[in-house]
Amino acid sequence: MITSVKEEAAEYDWISLLLLAKEIGVTAEEIRAFIKEFQLQKKAN
């Protein structure tokens, strides 16, 4: 259950990202790998 406007916006952004990725042929696994790499780089800096 969404409890705030901020969470609702984040949920909407996530769904929009997944739909766009599907449209351009990016898989969920590729998205996960990108996010994981981004998080690792963020921790390193």
C-alpha cells in the first residue's frame, strides 16, 4: 500500500521505466544489473 505522495510518484516512475524498457527491448534482468552496478559505483565514491 502506498502511504505518501512521494512513494506514489516513485511507484509511477518505476512502472513507467519498466514499460519504456519493454518497449525498447531491455529485459528486467538488464535493468537489475544496471541498478546493481550503479549502487556499487555510488558506494565506491
